[in-house]
Amino acid sequence: MDRLIESLSRCFDLDTARAVTELRHDELVWRRMEELGAKASDGRLSPEEDGEYEALIEVSDVIATLQLKAREKLAKAKAA
């Protein structure tokens, strides 16, 4: 997955990089993650919820990595 993210991040122009750094979770998604996280901590997730929670975590990780790459691109552009 890292190679795919790296390839994608090379496509960012500066406007795209700025937009990616400003991405935030949708409020409903954020609340769902909190709900599932609390249930996971208590050991109360159903198999379906566990799959949903894992998917949300994976997507969040991808977004965080893309944001890191975007910040790096912006920092390099600023330094140039």
C-alpha cells in the first residue's frame, strides 16, 4: 500500500496538497468511529462492526499518510 500512496502523492500539485492537508472526518463518520471504538474497548463489537471499524481505521491511516505526503510537498515548495 505504501507504494500506491507514494505514487498517488506524486500527482499532487500545490493546490491539491493544500486541500489534502485540510481534509477532516465527516462528523457522522467521526461519531461512528468513536462509538465503534468504545464498543471495541469493551469487547462488544459484532463481526460486522469489527469489519466496519477496521475499514474506517484503514481509511483514516491512508488519509493521514496522504496528508503527511502533502505537507512534505508543501514544505519542499516553500523551501525552494
